[in-house]
Amino acid sequence: MTAALVCAFIIAVVSAFHAREGAAASAPAPDGKAIFATKCAACHQVSGAGAGPYPPLNGNGAVTASDTSNLILTVLNGRSGPIQVNGKTFSGAMPAWKDHLSNDEIAAVLTYVRSAWMNRAAIVTAEQVTTARYPVALTGGQIFAAKCATCHQADGAGTSAYPPLNGNPHVAASDPTEMIATIVNGRSGALSVNGATFKGKMPSWKGQLSNADIAAVATYVRSAWTNKAPGVTEQQVAASGPSVLSTVGASIFASKCAACHGANGQGRGHGTFPALAGNSLVNNNDPAAAIELIEHGRSMMPSWKGQLSAGDIAAVVTFIRTAWGNKGGAVSEQDVMAAK
């Protein structure tokens, strides 16, 4: 009797195990198209064409890149700040999905967008997402080699477009705030280093690298080659500098506006070119008039519509409304697009 009961118990346990195993095996794989429809289409559109401040996914080189690490990190961690896609600037914020979607679900939706519409890129696997979600900590030198050396060169010497980091006073400054803000927020426009001008665009690494990783790579470049500057902490990165929009706007102002309005916003030409610092139009609660003036021009002020994107105009208006003591506040790309 006892032996029969033991056998019956074993059979029941084995049967239950196989039943659970069968149920797991029969569970349907996540439907990437359905996930996209419920989580992503409101911003990026069912057609993948994007809308307003949200970039297209259809025909987007960052979506179909052979290296999927940045794409996966963007979905996991989100990102904010201007992004260039096919020559247009988009500034919509991408939320982080790491706490809302599983690795399988993220792999499914990315596989869908990489193969939908006109895209024809390889699948993304759950294993790739897992690796991105739980990365092995890298040293600053390893991060530099993987993310930075293509532009700035392994020896930190830079190229004709991208400035050197070796012997760069911005890099080796006693206060690393400006350097950290550049890594976090990116920058565009001409930059002068040691008497030479460089025009290569620096991408924003916010959302692509953790604060710890940015601290590590900043510490590396500040102490590598002939540089002998102190390290950077994760806390300094977390507290870093101005927003992407304002940083980009400062670069645009320096290259497009400062010749007339002055680098300090005080104007030039004995009133021919008005001061922007303390200017009532600039500081108005409603930025529409300032936006329209930049877009359409007036008298000796040229029209920048068609020469600057809506995102760039938003950036430069934000900069002049917050620089030199001005209190006008930030302007969005939607504000620019809504202006007459």
C-alpha cells in the first residue's frame, strides 16, 4: 500500500511538472506589432512616420543600424533632447520602458520596427536586451575606445572635424562642469581649440551612457595622454549643466547671431543691432513675437526660416531668453511650429 501511494505521488508530481512545462512552451511569443500599436504609435504613428517633435522610425538609420546597442538602450532608458534624423531636428522626450516591458517584449517590438514599413534590418533578441539591461561595468578607457575614439582618435588627437582631447584646455580645466555638460548634452556649431576651429557635432550621451559610465570616461580623458586633470564623480555628472536645448542654442547664437547682437547680448552698431539682454520682446511671457521675428526677419534682421530647423530656432530662442539675466523661459519646437 505504501509503495503504491509513493508511486502515485511521483506520477502526480511528474504529470504536474510536464503540464506546467507544456503550458510554458505553448505560451505565445510577444507580438511586436501589437506592442508598438499600444505603446509607441501615439508618438511615432502607425506608419512609423513620426509626428511633431517625435522622429520617424521608418527610414531612420539609427533604427536599422547593424549595431543595435544604442537603439536598445534608448528603449530601456529613454532619452531627451534634440536628435537629428534625416536632416531634421526632433526634441520629443522618449520615456524609459525598462520597468514596463520585459526583455522579450522589447526584443519583439524592436524586431518589428526594424523590419516594418521600408525598414529591412535584422532581428533583436531577448539576449541582446538582457545584456544591455545588465551591462558589465567597463573602464573609462574601454568606453572611450567603444564610443569616442572613432571621432576623437585613440590617441586623443582628433581630426579636422572633431577637436583633440589631448592638450585641450576645455578637457583639462580645473572645473569639469563644461566638459561634463558637453558629454551629457552634446553640442553643435563651431568650437575653437588651441587656435583651430572644429565643426563636428557632439551627440548627447544622456540615456546612452549611465552617470557612472560618463564619470568613468570623463575621468579617463582628463588623465590620459598628456592630460593631468582630476577625476570626475558620478554626483558631478548627475548635477551637470544646462539643458540640451540651451547648449545647442548657445552654439547657434555664437555662429549666427553674435556678430550683430554681441556675444554678451548687448547689441552692436550704436543701436543698429539691438541688445537682447533685458530686451522686453525677448523676455515676454509669450515667445511668439520673438519666434516670428527670427523666422521672418525685419529690417536688417534676416529671415532664418528655411535656414534653421524648428528645433534649432527653439534652441536659440531658449538660449537668448535665459542668457545674460533674461527670465523669458524655455521654448519648445511645438511653440516654433505654432508661430505664424
